[in-house]
Amino acid sequence: MEDMDSYVIEYMIRERLTNARARARVAAQLRDANGPRRHDVVKTRFARLRGELVKGLRTMAGEISHARPGWTRIAKHS
């Protein structure tokens, strides 16, 4: 009788482990499908920072060119 009880307990443990693994796989797949991957987030942040840096440099270059007396800007005419 003890052999039967241990078999039933072992079966229940294995079944619970199988179910837990299946739930974990589904959760991981949903997480991957729903959210952006970390490297995409990092690339987006760097792209934004690059844009802000370029904008700041252009603004600074314009301010320097206006602040220097005697320097003129060269405009291209078509």
C-alpha cells in the first residue's frame, strides 16, 4: 500500500512541476511578445540623446557665429 501512496505523490509532484514549467514558458513568451527588448530601448535612448546633442551643437554654433564681432556668415545663393 505504501508503494501505491508514494507513486501517487510522485505523480502529483511531477504533474505540478510540468504545469509550473508550462506556465513559465507561456509567461516568458508573452513578455517577449508584448514588451520591447532591452537593446531596442537602449538604441532608442541613444538616438534621442544623439538628436539632443546635435541640436545643442547647432544652437551653440549659431550663437558663437553671432557673438564674434567682425565675422560674417556666408550664405549660399542659387
